[in-house]
Amino acid sequence: MLNRPDVAVLGAGPVGLAIAWRCAQRGLRVVVHDPAPGSGASRVAAGMLAPVAEAYFGEHELTGLLTASAARWPAFAAELTAATGVDVGYRSEGTLMVGLTADDLAEARRLWAYQQGIGLPVTPLRPSALRDREPALAPRVRGGAFAATDHQVDPRRLVPALRVAAERAGAALVPAAVRALSDVDARVTVVAAGCGAAALTGLPVRPVKGQVVRLRAPGGGAPGFRHVIRGYADGEHVYLVPRVDGEVVVGATVEERSDTDVSAGAVLRLLRAAVDLLPELAEYDLLETLAGLRPGTPDNAPILGPLPGRPGVLAATGHHRHGIVLTPVTADLIADLVVTGAVDPLLAPFTPARFAPSAAAGRAAAAPSAPAGPVVAAAPSAVGPTGSAGPDAAAAGRAGPFVPEEEHTWN
Amino acid sequence: MLNRPDVAVLGAGPVGLAIAWRCAQRGLRVVVHDPAPGSGASRVAAGMLAPVAEAYFGEHELTGLLTASAARWPAFAAELTAATGVDVGYRSEGTLMVGLTADDLAEARRLWAYQQGIGLPVTPLRPSALRDREPALAPRVRGGAFAATDHQVDPRRLVPALRVAAERAGAALVPAAVRALSDVDARVTVVAAGCGAAALTGLPVRPVKGQVVRLRAPGGGAPGFRHVIRGYADGEHVYLVPRVDGEVVVGATVEERSDTDVSAGAVLRLLRAAVDLLPELAEYDLLETLAGLRPGTPDNAPILGPLPGRPGVLAATGHHRHGIVLTPVTADLIADLVVTGAVDPLLAPFTPARFAPSAAAGRAAAAPSAPAGPVVAAAPSAVGPTGSAGPDAAAAGRAGPFVPEEEHTWN
């Protein structure tokens, strides 16, 4: 077929659009399918780029990927702005991590010690140094630490910018839903549909509900604080993300639910913790309360790479709380995979094969082995690629066929 | 002029629409002007009909009017439903007044003692009796009292019903704003424009901001409580109004401000007090946060009757926190005043003349004296009234001319 696209991307969130952009830049013919671009988890996300603050016990491989992607962010944001003229709200003031009470601080310090122990840049601060950095913090706040490399970006600016970039690079957006992979006619299909990936692929992606509150500094000015603040406040975990335009995102709950209702209790807990940490927030306008669904996975890590048993289908989903920070590395490495057929070592721990049935019998067997042939041969111009054997080759060397199930429950 | 209306009502909130209804029922030709009917304070109001719980020290005359109007509510609601087929959500389970802490209870008891002292039906309840009535109350709630005659209605049902009733009775609605009284061509003009009355008349009506939160019981059922609950919770005053359809209104702040921004602090305080009193509310959906502007007056009482120095102009504004409960008595007595020219004794303490400049020199002089001639002669059919001398006569016997000012500040 003359007009058959090289790559069909299912999902126009940040991950899908960035993959489309990168693939189009490589000269591939790209189509993105989404009935409502940017309407998923990214609409609710705060946009923290936090490989340090989000480095948790037992997630070493994920921490490596987060760090690698965060390191790509400055250049990624600059390139995106150069390509589109859109300021995506990248801010590099860094993140303050604080504890309100002695108990909160003790809990936080255990995590900071772990983060320091694996070599991440966490700087403990005396209370006076904390207040020098952020005078608006409540006097009650007992202590904190600084993560200079944990930055932020504004997802509501990012998604429109990525859409413009992808389209300018030649990608086409089809505003319609894809119900089944068999409905897609492309050499390679990339499933970047967030929670929707479960129905399309059978992968164990489940919705993890998050509720946030959006505030605005009164009087039209910038918020009275500059850093991202992540706090423990009487046992509640909360983050406060200030935007230059005056907006503050307060988040977020983590709930094993699939509805997007906003609950009184969640808003109460978020606002209470926020105001406890930063009293002036009580005077801020409440703009919006909303809930979104993160694509969670059994091991909290994303699912990136060839789908076993489905030649020509790649997964780029399961980003859970990390979709924004992981956008650059996901886009770069999935585009590389499409072009070269090689699974980058950074991606290896995150391939879909780890959830294949045989993985239970022997996880090693499910790990990717040698790089396979290119999925789509690199095309310097937008002329069609040269072979269709790629997808089959890409699936070679994987564990036995992965059988999608009708329904997964991973709660 | 053949088509000149007998009565022009400025404002299509509950008060204005009810006046229009009553006047149209009396055979008068009525036009109601409002660019956005029902978009004022009534959109935010909870609809408590609370002459007992709202009986405060030093407001004896207002308490009398509240009581008189609340007594008219059952028949008013029934007539309205009969005329329109609309259920306006009238509920007669009564109101529980509760105190969370010992301090809260002490504060509440002082007020209940006053209310009992002036003969209002307040029944103290033992904690066990309180929980028998409303098992969902928090175990921490220290005590309460029952006001059996304090009922509720749903303002968002009331306003559409009144509009239908007024239009069926013959009133016409003009969806446009009136900027000045001189733009109105009618024998009698009734200013029922809430806070907008200040600019039209120079009366000392000021906005008093109120913020509320609207919740909904999860699962589509009715709320887990039946009574209106008015509570003191750690010094916060809050009310919880359950609707049959599952909605719960949580209110309200009282702020000397004229913006309608919703603040994080107000939502936090309302939700905290609500959940402290009724823990299950934490599981309710948060539907809406919003703010409205009550038309406040220097003495917290409404302004009802002829405007001094402006023949043919009647005021029906300044209802502050009491617009819904005062709707029936306001409509009945203002319509009577239009037809007979007589100021009902119930209205006498509330005439605009009390704010005339000379009222400061001697308030007695500003009080209404003998009934004046009819403002508009009663017209059994919709044929035009017989005399235009009425308005002048109605103004006779009032204190010296009331001079509207450009701006009033009564904060």
C-alpha cells in the first residue's frame, strides 16, 4: 500500500506525541491516533521531574531510567521550544523535601539516607537554611533537604508543544479511537495509550487514581515560593508545584480505583497538608479539583519494547507516576528501536516480556537477549521503508507467545 | 401607553420572581427584567428556612419576619408545585444544631438559651438522643439541640419553578439588564436586584461573600443523614444540608468582600468542619465549589417598601442570609403594597426610609405612618390600573427625600 504509514502511535499523550515527533524526525511516515489528545493522565500531572525525590527502596532500575531521562530534559525542552516557539514551563530551581513534624521528618530522613546511599544528590538543610531558600514555609516545618536536580515542566504546555512539533515534523493526527490492534494498518504500531493499553494488548496496566487541586496566587502574580516542595505533613505526602503564571498544583492521592470522581476527603487532606506546610496557600484561589488515572504496573515500572507474540507491536505505557519525566528517554529509545530493531540496554529491564506467562516459570528466559533486526529500516527521506520483515525479526529471541487476557486484576 | 406595564420587577431571583408571580395573580401586567435569571445569590444559597437557628441577639424584629415567612412556606411550596408541577425540595425533618467540642457546645448553648428565652421552639437533646436522630454524627460531637420548625427548600429548584409560575400567571421576562431606574417605563418599579440594588437606588446594600461546597453521596443514593445540621466545630460555623437527590450543601463563609473567587482556605475550613461533624462526608464526591454575594445591609435586615423621594419605586432587597426563607412574605406584602398602597405592619420596621439622611436625626420620623393610597388600583382583570397618583401617595408621610449617593461603604 502506497500510503501505509511506517508507524502508527496509539495515544496522543506526551509519550505518544514525543515518540511520533522522534520517529517523524527520523524520516518515518507517522500517524497518531487519539480521540482526545492530552486528555489522559497528563492533564492532571504536576510535571515534576524528580529522579531523586522519587527514588524509592527496591526500584533501582527505575531510578536509573528516571535519572537518564531527567538528564535529557534540558536539551529536550530547549529543542521543543526551538521547534515550536512554545515555552513548556521548564524550571530548574530544584526541589525542597520537608517534614512538618518530628515523625514526618524521621520518615523523610530514612528515604533521604537511602537516596544519598545510592549516590543521588540530596543535601540536608538546617531549618534556617530551609527558610532562607523558601521563607514562606510554615514555622512549624521541622526540617528538610534539597534536591537541586529535581526540576519541573508544565504538562499542559508540554502536550500542545509536542503536538505542534510532531505535526511540523510530518506526523499526522487522527482524532479517533482505535479499538483493536487489528484495526491498525502500519508497519509498526506503538501502543502509548496509558491505561488504554490494557484493553489493546492485555498487558497488566491498571488505573491508579490520583486527585489534585489547582490553586492560583491571588492578584495575578507569581506564587510566593519558587521551589517544588514535597512534604510529609502529619503523615500525608503532598507536593506543591509553583508555576511562573501563578498556578500551584497540589497533589496527589494514590488510589487503587478506576473512577475519576473527586472526593471531599481527598481535597480536604491535600489542602490541609498544603496549608500546614505553606500557610499563605489558604489565601490562594481554588481553580480546579480533578482526578486522573495513571497507568500502573505490577512492579511500578514502565513497559517499553516489543510485545511478545505480536510482531510489529511495541509498548510504551505503564509510566505510572513518571510519564512526564520519562517522556524524553522513552521517545528516544522507542524511536531507535523502531529504526534499528535494537533494544537499548536502558530499556532492557522494562520490556513487556517480563509479564509474559513464561516469565513466571523463569524470569531470565523472558529478558531480552540479542538485538534483533531493524523494525523499520531507517529512511533518510520520508520515502517508505524497505522491508516488512523487521517486526517479525524484532519479536525473535523473545520468550514464548504472550497471550493477552480479557481482564487483569492487579490490585 | 397601551402596553405600559403596571409593575416592572428588576431582578429574577426568588424574591423578584415571587413578587412577579403574586402581582400577576392579582391581575396586574408584570414585566421582570434580568439578564441572567437565578444567577445571583440564590444559585449559591443552601435554602435553609431557619427562623429559629438564625435568631440572633439584637435582631428581634428580623426574627419576627423570619418566623412569619417560614410559617407561610408550606402553603407557598404547595401552591407553587400545584401551579407548576415542580417539586421544590421542601423538607420538614427539621434542623439539628450541634457542638463538636465543649467550647463549641458552650457557645451554642448561649444562643439556644436566647432562642428559648424569646419563645422559639428549641429542644436540647442528650448525646444519645442526638445520635438516635442522626447516627452518622461523629462520636466526638458533644451535644446538640433540635429545631423542629427549621425546614429547607432547594433554591435551584425553586427559582425555575417561580419562573414558570410567574410566566403562567402572565408575567413577561425580559432577559436584559436595567442600568437606571429612569430606563424603566412602568407604573410601579420593584427593585429586587439583590446587590445590584445599590447602584440602582443608592440604598446601602453591600455584597457579603459566601463560599460553599456542594457534595454528592457516592453511588447515587440519598445522603446518610436527613436533618439539616448546623454545627460549631472547633470554632467554625458550618451547615450541612442534605437533598433527597443525594446532594449535600456545605456552607458558608461570611466575608466582607465583593469578589466571587473560591479560596483554598475557605474550602479547607468548610470541609474540615463538615468531616469533623459527619465523618462519612469524606467519602462523598466533591461536585462544585462556588461563591456568591449576599445583599447585606447595615442592620442585617432586608429593605422592603417605598423608596423615599422616588414615587412609584419599591425596594425588595437586602435579604442578606435570608432571601429564601423571606421569599413568601416579601412577595405577599410587596404585592399587597402595590395593590393597596398600605405598608403592612410586618414590613414597617424594614422600610427604606430607615436609611434616609433624616433618619439619623430622628429614627421615629422615618418610620411609616398611616397607610397611603394604593400604588396601583387592584385590577381584577389584566386591564390597566386606574390611577397613577398612587406612587406619589405611597411616598407621602415618609421622611424627607432620600438622596441616592454614588457609592456607599458600610463595611
